[in-house]
Amino acid sequence: MHVLMVAEQLRRTAPGGIGTYLRSLLAALDGDPQVTLLASRPPAGPDPVAALGRPVVTSPLPGVVMGRAWARGVAGVTGRRFDLVFAPSLAAPPSGAVPLVVAVHDVAWRRLPDAYPARGRRWHDRALARVARTAATLLVPSPGTADEVVAAGASRSRVLVLDPMYGCDHLPTADRAGAGAALAGLGVDGPYLLAVGTLEPRKNLTRLVEAYRRARPFLPEVWPLVLVGPPGWGVEVAALRRVDGVKVAGPVSDAVLAALYAGARCVAYVPLFEGYGLPAVEAMAAAVPVVASPVPSTAGAALEVDPLDVDAIAAGLITAAGDDRRRAELVTGGLLRAGELTWKAAADRHVEAWKAVA
């Protein structure tokens, strides 16, 4: 089987969770199936798509123009050279006679419209409607997401829940020196609490920071809260920094992130809504207690809190950072959950789904 896989996401300045998904899935696939990557016209400088070492088919169009053309149903895949086209996001090409499989990670813009720019909501609505019509199969990470995709107009017979759809064993060896330097630059020289995610409204950072402000006097020590993640939109970073103890680190490398996870007293991941929630299980794999919204990834192994209840989040931080007995229970449960989520298992499930379609 020969799969053409859309890799344009890796050309973005911040590839995000979909970029992690794409890279990790590729790394876990062995020689069957054969994979060729699809991307826009190569950039003038280093190309992260070509660096993956797979064959690449390139469009003559630059990325933005290619995406607009796909949205209008043109400049897609021609001929029958491939058995299958796989898109790791809703940015999927017209595939002609070749079956198309699309990963739909969530439909959060429908659940939380105010947490997305209007232009982004319109794009997602149109893209989901298009792949619901044209894709042979839509892959989703949970039954809840399957229900929401069907409610958005997809045929249930073409929606497939993959379990697992993701792994959490993708982070490289921890760069402790790099993490130490990053923390020193923030003025952090001891234990800390950690939150990881893009700085955007859906990640619920305003409530998290307020919960930390309330919890801080009740922690065993006055530990800071370190926020790690790329800039997004709709979040006033200066307002976050004005809360005593909050340190905004911005984006870091995966190796530094691995070390930050390992050194944290606990990790807080309390988005308003998440189709899966990869940072929570990344933290679990690092043997760290996790306070989280009820996200599918954790399967109940986190200390779950209502993301709308600031006091509940605060109580969770106090427990996960300071109660040694409960911390040990959370670490044990988290490691068991993380052990179920390998990219090899996820890749095997993808291949099964692709073969069924092809």
C-alpha cells in the first residue's frame, strides 16, 4: 500500500499538536505502508518536510494559495499513483479517484465558538463540511468526538474511532541544562507548578491563573506557576504576568519541555474543552501528578476538576502539589495510563484503518 500523506502542517511556524501527531506517526510507521509526503512549493531555506527523509510530492503553489485552492476543490491529487491520501487535519486536498482519509481531532470551534476567531470558525465549518462529503473515512480519537462529527453532518458509517489514535512517548531525552537555563531566566530556582499549551482562550488560562493566586498561600511553599507554550490569540500575557508567582516562558524545545515536565511538582491542564489532551499524558509519562479537565486522554488518571470552577482548580493544585499520598496515587495511575499510549500502537491502528479503506 502506498499512502500520500499531507505534511503541510510542518511548514508552519508553530506546527502545534497536529505537527506532533504527524511527526510521531511517521516515526512509528515501518516499511509497510510506503509513505510519500505532500506539501506546497518548497521554501527558499531549510525545509522541515524534506528533512523527514521521506519522498515528497510538491505543489507548484505556495502554502497559502494551495490551501485556498484545496478549499475550492482544485489543485488536488491527480491520477491513481497512490492507494490512499491521508490528511492529518481538515486541511485536505481534493483526492480525485484516490480514497481520502482525514483525521478530525475535535470540533471545539462548534462547542466553544467564542474561543475562536470568526474567520477561523468559518474556515473550520467549511472544511469539515467538505471532508464529510468527500472522505472515505474520518478518523476521530473518542466516541464523544464521533458523535459531534456526526451531529455536524458526517455519515456515522464513515466515522471511525481509533483507540489509541495517539501516543505519548514522543518527547526526546530531557535537556535538563536547557530547562535550568530557561527557569533561571524566569527567576525560578526551585520547585514549580507547570502548565503547557498555546496561549489562547480555549486553554482557560485566566481561570487557571486566578486559581493559582487563590491556592498559592496554601501550598507547602510559595512555588511559582510556569506557563509554557507558543503565543496564540485573545490572551493578555501582561495580565497573566501581573499575578504574583506566574512566569510566562513562551515556547520551548521538546527536549526542554521533557525536562520541565520531569521537574514539576504538578502539571495543570484545564482547557474549557479538548478533543483529546496530549499535554496531560505527556506529563503522566514523566511521572508527574496532573490536574486536568475531564479530557479523553487521561481516562480518569488525572485529578479531574471542573474547568469553570476556579475554587475546584485551586483545590486540585493544592492537592497535586502538596499532598504526598495523593501525589503518589496520581503518579502511579498516570504511568499506567501513559503506558497504554504508544505511537507504535497508534500507528498500527492507523494502518488497519487505511488498509480497510484502500
